[in-house]
Amino acid sequence: METLEVVHTMFKHIFEGLETRWAKELKVIRTQYDSEPVTFTDEPCVLHWPEAMDILREQGFDMGEGLGDLTGAQELALGSAVKEKYSTDFFMLDK
């Protein structure tokens, strides 16, 4: 888990730094392209594979035995579900 904490802290620092250092530029970009700052939890949000499969099944995806890679549509649906459930854009999927 220590590695995941380091990765979480690093990405949180990068994205918060971008928002701080480039706020003016991001404001201009966001007038043309709808986006919001990346949201993070204080602690790493680690989603384990079986939970991810359950979430995707709830979203209506046929995950079979849940052993394959995720499609782009599945990744987007999982990201939306995690955002709603855990209030974060940044999570790690532990297979």
C-alpha cells in the first residue's frame, strides 16, 4: 500500500500544482472546453477488481467472468460511478 500512497500523493501534488500555477490559463481553456479541477480524496482511493466488476455489472455491462481488460466505455462508466460513490476523479484499480 505504501507505493500506492506515494503515487496518490505525487499525482495530487501535480494536479493541485497545475491548478495553482496555471489558474489563469486553465480559466481560459475552461471557457472553451467544459472541465473541472481533478478531485482527490485525502487517502488513496483503491478499488479492488471484484468491486469494480460489481459496479460495472450494476451499470449494465456483461463482465462475464471478469477476467478481461476493460473497454473504453467500461472505464468511463467506472470512473463516473467512482466519482459518484467516492467523490473522487482519481482512483487506482487493483487487479
